[in-house]
Amino acid sequence: MFKKYISRLETVISVAQSILTPKQFIFLSAVLVGISAAFAVIVLKTFAHWVFIFATYVSGILKLGFLTSILPIIGILLTILVVKKVLGGSIQKGTSQILYAVAKKASIIPRKQMYAQIVTSSLTVGLGGSAGLESPIVITGAAFGSNYAQNYKLSYKDRTLLIGCGVAAGIAAAFNAPIAGVLFAIEVLLVDVSIAAFTPIMIAAATGALVSVIVLDEEILLSFKQQQSFDYHNILYYVLLGIFTGLIAVYYSRNFQRVEHFFGRLKFSPFKKGLFGASILALLIVVFPTLFGEGYESIKTLSESDPGKLLEHTLFSGFRNNSWVLLLFVGATMMLKVFATSITINSGGNGGNFAPSLFLGSYVGFFFSKFLNLTGLTKLPVSNFTLVGMAGILSGLFHAPLTAIFLIAEITGGYNLMIPLMIVASISFAISKRFEKHSMDVKNLVEKGHAFTSNKDTNILSTLETNTIIQTDFLTVTPDENLELLVDLISHSNQVIFGVIDAQQNLIGIVHFNDIREIIFNTYRVKYTLVKEIMMAPVETIAPFDSMEQVMNKFEKSKKAFLPVLKEGKYHGFISKSVALEAYRTKLKSMTIE
């Protein structure tokens, strides 16, 4: 029955495609992708919320506190089981795969990502894994966009645009924050977008947010209605918070990677690795129950007037009204969050770092302002610092200050905190960028040799393969021949450069037409001059496995129009700078979304 309805819908869309103009069809597609992404958010968020309510009820009312520790173990093991039995034994995690798909896979995202992320992350995070649902949501939205475009035979540009639509709709639906959704898609994932491309992305984000806010209960969405007014006398403290969040973001990024490498080196089977990691996570949750799940409920608690509720149903419940104990609890949770999240994801669970960054940011902001208040140095609005801290960590981890600023502005229901948000997000970004060149999304790609940075030229060059522009049909000469043969080759070909090779195909020199122009018009010298007498040693050489960025750097350094290519030490051909630049221009044109 379900397949029947899907078939009818596809028929209607195909008819619409034949009637509408390409631009109109993209607008329609943006709405449909936005709706799809929104329903993925609804499924994930609702499941995670009700599991949290159930676990809280059972542990609090029925006095079964151990349940919040057992559920994450079950969730991670079930995730591993689903990956092994249903998803072919592997699943890609993290939004970096979207960057890779856009740049290296012609914006083709596997069909299984339309459901794999929903199933696995709902089991992991829904059952208490200390990770976020936003990264799986973003990947699912991108998969919807990519596969929709493939289904209707859309071009690479349109596939990429609809991936952006899916990403924007996912973030917008998850937070009821359409502006943040648009900015995240553009600032973090898409290499280059023209102003005209904003329209479908905005349509998708608005659609996702609208569907989410209509269907989802407001309690499930992360939102804040209470906040204190901004006092410009606190600007210095917001500057200090920006520095603090930037350093904490670096701490999180580096320790996440350390735990990732630790689990990567373990020789355990998937289930043993999962049980090992989940057991450590369970112990952390026993002591710090706020590490259970996404943690959005505890963020709301910290920003309210009675943050002491955070200690209820914990080992420290007897100190509920002790501000210093609460501060130490928050500080310890803050420092341990990275380990809880990294263990969750790298032991076999699935989730992302978006929600943990907001969780960590709220704890950092609360810790910073509460500590200063308790010491009597000043009197800061703790709730404001709790909210602004989220923007600081999000900006520092993802190198996305605009997304961070507008996300927090939108979920707080206004723009009263715009100035401190801008201060904290920009300073945190600058501090993080100083110590970590790449954001968390890009780090894994860099380690694998796929460098994606904020430098558009570097990004485009990284997508080009050096061996595709090597010209191997260049004529060559030997060192002991006289110039008569070389002149004959020049007169009967378009070549201006010749490799000089020996019998073993070793490159021993280069002859360029411009270097011998005066000689070739002197008959005597042509007859009695050997090639080896006028050849020049190559200034730079290229290997087929060199990156295009390395190739262009060598052209820039040598100031040459042609460079020889050596394969396993032997002459292989030449690369022309003009051919390399033409490949760059072609790729740039294909990657520019208009």
C-alpha cells in the first residue's frame, strides 16, 4: 500500500516536471525535500524525547536509577546489530561525508542514508547515548535531496542545491530556526553559492521549520522564552567568555580525536568494542546523569531560575541547595562531556557533535558566570551567559560563527542578545582557528588527504586529479642527437618543449623552443650542436600522485609553463599550466550553484 502511494506521488512529480520551468521545479522540489527532512526530524526527536521521559519516570518514581545507565548499553549494542545485519556492516558518520559527496562523488549520496541515520541514531541517542541527533538529521536531509535529484535526472548543480535544501530544512526543523538552517547549509557545507540559490534553500528551511512547529510538541524543541536584558557594562565578561569557550572548543576537538584514535586501534570485535565503550559510558552516567541522551532538558534547567534541580536524582541530591557543589558538578560534567560523546560514537553508536556543542556551551557559560558571581567579583546574568556560551562552543567547534549567532538568537525568541552573541561567537572562532586549522567536520577528511577548508581555491583544487591532465604523447629526444632532428620535430608538430631521455627512460634534461630560437636559424650550429649541449635541467618535477594544489604551487615557484612528470622515477609526460588552469575553471563553473 505504501509503495502504491509513493508510486502515485512520483508520477505527479514527473508530470509537474514536464509542465514547470526548471526554476519552478526546483522551488517545488525544495518544498518536498523540506517536508521529507522535517518528518525525519519529527521521528527522531519524538522517539528520543519519549525514551528520556520514560527513563526519567522509571528512575525517579520507581527508584530504578540504574535504568539510565543500562539503556545506553542496550542502545549502542542494538545500533551495532542493525549496522551488521541490515546495513551491510558499515555506516558513515558525521557531516563530513556530505562535503566529500559534493566534491568527489558528484553529489551522489547512497540511498540507504535516507533511513540508516534515522534508525541507528534513534537507537543510540534515543536510548541514552551521549550524542546529538542533528548530524544524522543533516545527513538524512542531504540524502533526501541527493536521491530526489537523481530520481528526476537533475544536474550536478541541482543535486548539490537540493542537498543544501535538505541540510537547511533539517536544522530548521530541529530548532525551529530557519535562518540558522540556511546559514548552516551555506557556511558549513556548500563551497560556493550565488545569491539566486538562496531562494530554494530558504524555501526548504521555511518548510522544514513550519512542518516541525506544527507537528512537534514545543517541549521537544530546544527553545527559551526567558532571558534578561543585555547590559553593556558586561561586555568585558563576554569577551572573556569568548576566549574561554574558544579554548574549551579546542579541548573538546582534540580529546574527541584522541578517543577516536584509541577506539580505532582496539582489536576487539564490533560487539566487544561496543560493550566496552558502553560500559564506560554507563559508569559516567551513574555519576553524572545529565550525560544521558542529548541533554537538552538540562540546558533548559540551567537557564532557568532554579538550576539546583540538576542535582535531583543524582548522587549529589543532598547538596541540591549548595551552589558550590552545583558549580563543581557542572564543571566536571563540562569536562567529561567530550569523553561521553566520543565513546558513544566511536564504540559503535551513531550520533553527532552538534547537540553536544550546545550542551557543553550552556555548561561553560553557566560555570563561567556562576563562578564569578559566587566569588563576589561581579553580578552577572547567569541565564544570558548560559545561552551565549552555546554560541561560543558551536562557533569554535564548527568554525561557523554566523550559524551560531543566529541559531541562539532564534531559539531564544528574539535578538536581545545579538551583541554578546556576536562578541562571543567571533572571539571563540578566532581562538579555535588559531589552534585548530580545520573544524571538526573537516578534520577527518584532512587526515585522509581530502582537505576541505574555507579557501575555495584549495577546495576546488582538491577535487581535481593530477593524472587526468598529464599529457603523455609529447615527443622526446636523446642527448647525443644533433639539433637537426629537433628542428624537424619542431617544424612538424605543435610542441614547444621536449624531454631529453636516455635509453632507460630517465629524464636527464629539457629543451624549450624559446631557449634555442637563435640557434635553429643557424644551419652550421644546428648541424654540429648536440642536444646535450643546450638542454637545461628541470627546475621542478611532478609525480602523478601529487595533489593539484602541490602542482600549482610548483608552477608558481618555477615560473614555468610546462613541468615534466616522473612516474616511479622515469619520464612519463608533461603537465601544461594552461591545461591545469582550464581544468580548474571548468570545475569552478560546475561547482558554482547559480
